[in-house]
Amino acid sequence: MPEISRFLGIIIAMYYQEHQPPHFHAKYGDQTGVFSIADLKLIEGSLPNRVISLVLEWAFEHRDELKDDWELAMAKKPLHKISPLV
């Protein structure tokens, strides 16, 4: 799991063998959610509401970087780390 950011116990990752639409994974404890990059919403899985809010706040600040990492992942190139929320 290529980790691209970590903050407040949340791990953000993207995988190389992925499907459309462009998205990223957020893991918190034993729960995982998948978020779309285009419209920044939870499209799969479940996370506590507070964690969803934090992930969306972070993603809004880093949407362009997420898009860039998606393109790198699709090309099977190393991903860039993205600054944490705090």
C-alpha cells in the first residue's frame, strides 16, 4: 500500500493496480474508506464521521496533488508524499 500521507491516526494511500474513477483510500484503525478525487466524497467503505470530515478537509487542500499522484499510480511510477493535515 503506497502511503502518501499520515495524520491523526489516518493513513492515506493509493494503489498501482486501480480502477476508475480516480480515488484514494483512507484507513483509520480497522476501518477503510474510498474517496473520489473528482467530487471529494466517500464512495465505498465506512469511517467515523469525524474522520470523514478530516479526510475531506485534507483532500480539499491537496486535490491537485492527489490528481498528480493518481496519474503517477496509473503509470506505475513512484508516488509523491503529500503534507499531512496538521
